[in-house]
Amino acid sequence: MNEMKKAVISVLGTDRKGIIAQVSRILYENDANILDISQTIVSGLFSMILIADISSEACSFDALKTELDALSDRISVQIRIQRSEIFEAMHQI
Amino acid sequence: MHMINTSEILETLQMIDHQKLDVRTITMGVSLFNCVTDDEKKLCNNVYDRITRQAERLVQVGRDIEREIGVPIVNKRISVTPAALITGAIKNPVKVAKALDDAAKATGVDFIGGYSALVHKAMTEADRRLIESIPEALSVTDFLCSSVNVGSTRAGINMDAVRLMGEAVKHTALATADNGGLGCAKLVVFCNAVEDNPFMAGAFYGPGEGDCAVSVGVSGPGVVKVALEKVKDAPFDEVAETIKRTAFQITRVGQLVAREASRRLGVPFGIVDLSLAPTPAVGDSVAAILEEMGLEVCGAHGTTAALALLNDAVKKGGVMASSHVGGLSGAFIPVSEDIGMIQAAQRGALSLEKLEAMTCVCSVGLDMIAIPGDTPAETIAAIIADEAAIGMVNNKTTAVRVIPAPGKVVGDNVEFGGLLGHAPVIPVRPFSAEPFIRRGGRIPAPLHSLRN
């Protein structure tokens, strides 16, 4: 069985132009496929949760994380990538 | 399978960011039986090689899992076969203590446990040599932890060992006086010790275990505390349900980490230990959970009942979340490692007697308690005997990890640093138990040990 490997990318910080564009470009360039995306802005605070398929052989978790960490530093918003198993473990029986 | 939703993701992120959700430890148990020889130097080399080879990737794998799931894994540790069981044919077990410590340094783990002896019924010569060497062993090593099992429900209490351990604790404090008696923070005296405990300082890898296994100890008192804030003034039924639900979630994280570590290291999965382990950080306190239930301060009347509920609900919630539960599995109440307990002790709300009562209903026992430096060895032995009696009669693990801080008196503060925290020195009873301890022999096993 070849189960899909998924990652959850959460983005939190002050709203500014191009956050979604930059995050999704990194995902695209690393051959990750966006499965679900939800985004809100509450009193100027930008919050986005993105679920991506990272099963592709060309997609490396570590490479993705390195690029997202660099972006996080550059645009001063918190960007985090985690394997989806942690959320599934905690919220599914 | 349903797609995880945003609110569930945010809940988990909150737990990690603000409620100190973490996995306390991945502990690799390594059997040392195949190292045995009567050649001292060869034994040490065998031990060092065996551990460094088996645990070579432990720290790296721990870091990898931490990075990928985004939950801190605070410690990586090794537990080994009780050293007394492999040093029977050599003269000086301290040599092995150093080899263990060197192996810990080479693998980069935070602690190595198993400078231990199991003497609940009687002592071999090797057991005695090891016990007598503990003060030296803990003063010439940095990461080594030691534990001795002096009693069990099945065997009773070995009062000769209790007396020796009173002296061992006292001498360890003196041998490590430059560091406030820090050696005693790495020395546990057990009754009913378990063979698969991943938590320090009491971890060893029992003789009933296999060649190697990885176990995980969870944490997360902060998460339980915040969950209880949402059921203020609700009856206890609801409190218990809330704790169970939260414990389930925390334990699932532990199970995930254990399964991943087992797979990546190619080593069998041992157990998940359901213990709620506090740290000295704000928001990571077991005492704060008890206070959230409606107590002015931990130590107030009602504390034992609150802890009993907490301990039971943690187990009920956790047990379904893991395929194998073991270790100590319960709430820990180490005084110096819990900011709420430290504050309660400073306020005078927490006495040794109240702590003793609390150990009847929770995991383990009198833990990380600083007592006056001039406390006689016999009084420490008597404290150990009392605690062992609680464990023996109630069929549970109990332990004593007290620090008779050299030169310190009641009210002074002792600093251990890091996860070990700091503690105010609290009073012990000034009355002598010296003739009681001098008797020696064995306290017979209780009637209910005959269960066959």
C-alpha cells in the first residue's frame, strides 16, 4: 500500500501582500500538491492552514522546510511545516 | 479517512506553542548481558562498544522526528541492564560507571540509567559492592543515573539495603557537595521498581527485557491545566472526563513518536509511559492542575483526593491511545521540577508528610525534595522505609529521591539547573529512628502478596 504523505503548513503573522503566492510557489517548485487551503484575517492577523501532498519522489520534506524557514525569516511571519500524522494521531481514534 | 480540519490543527498548534506539549523522552533500553566477562578492562570496552553501536543513531532519529512532526522531544536517553548484574566477576564497578558515562557522551544522549541493583529480598556481593560505590560513581560521572530496588510486594522490604541506601544518599550528597548535592538528583531508591521505565533517574532495562527496545515517556501537564480551565465549577465527573480526553491526545503523540522511532531505528517498540511529567517552566506544572480543581495551593486539604482523580483519569485516557502501556504511568510530583510545587513548598503549604500522603495515590514517590544537609543517614533510611512500606502494601511503585543539601538549612534554596530545577529545603522530623534502622533484616511481605 502506498499511502499518501501529507504535510500541514500553517502560516501566522501580520497580513501583507503575497504571502499565499510565495508559500504556494515554494510548494509548486518542490513538487508538492495543495489539497486543501483555508485562510482568514482577524484584525490584521493573517492565518492560513494548508494541507499538501508531499508523496512525490521529487519532494523532500527537509528541502521544503528549509525554504519555508527562509521565507519565514524574510517576510517575518511564522511559517511551520509538520507531517500530518501528528494531527491525525491526536484527533482521530 | 476524514481530512483533519482547521480547528483541530489550531488546537494542536496551541498545545505546542502555549501549553508546552512535548514528548519528554525517547529512551532506548539496551541489554548488557552479552558484555559479561571477568576481565575488568574488557567488560568496560564491551559495554562502551555495545551501547555506542546500538544507540549510534538515537539522538539523530529523535531530532528528525521532532523536526517532522513539530513537537519537541526534550530528552533522548539510554537505559541499561542493572550494572550489578554484569559486574559480579569484577572488583570495581566504578570502572563500568565511567564506561557508561563515556558511552552517554559519545552518543550525545541526555542521561544514561542503570547503575542499579535489585535487592528487594537480599543482596549478592556484587549488589553490595555496587551500592557502596554509588557515591563515588555519581561524583566521577556526568550523565549517569543510579537506582536501587529495596523492596517489593512479593518480597517485603530489605532493611539492610534500606540502611545502606540511607548512607549512600548521604555520602552522595557529600561527594557532590560542590554542586549542592546534585548527585542525589541522579539516585532513586525504589520499592516495586518497574523494568521498562523510560524516565530518569530511575530508568534501567530489566532482566526480563529483550536485547533492545525503544520506549517513550510523554508529558503535558500544561495541556491538562488549560483543558480544565474550560470546565470551571463543573462537577468532578466532568473534570475526570476532560482529563481523560486530554490524556488520550497527549498519549497519541507519544505512541506516534514511539512507533516512528522504533521503525527508523529498527528496534522493537517497548512501551509508552503515560506519566504526566512537569518541568520547572511556567505552565508545565502538575501542582497547577490540582490548584485548577479548586485548591488555594498544592498541599491544601483536598490535594490527595485531587491527585487521585488526576492520576486515575490520566491512565484511563491514555491506555486506549497506545498499544503497550508501561513504565511508571501516573502523575509525577517532583518538588524541584515543578514551579507550582516549588511555590507551594516555599509558602509552607507542602510538608514531607503531605507529600508522603500524595505518593499513596500517584506515580512514584518523594521526588526531588531538598532536606537539611545535617539530616542523619538513619533518618534518610527511615524515610526510605516509610515510602517503601507504602509501595509494598499498596502494590505500587514508590521511590525516594531526596537531596540532603550539604551545608543548607530549612528555608535555603538549592539550585540544580535545567530540568532538575530548584527547591527550598524543607524540614524533616527531628526525632531519631537510629535503633529502628540498626536492626536490619527483612520486613516480611504482606499477606496480600500471596495471590496464587
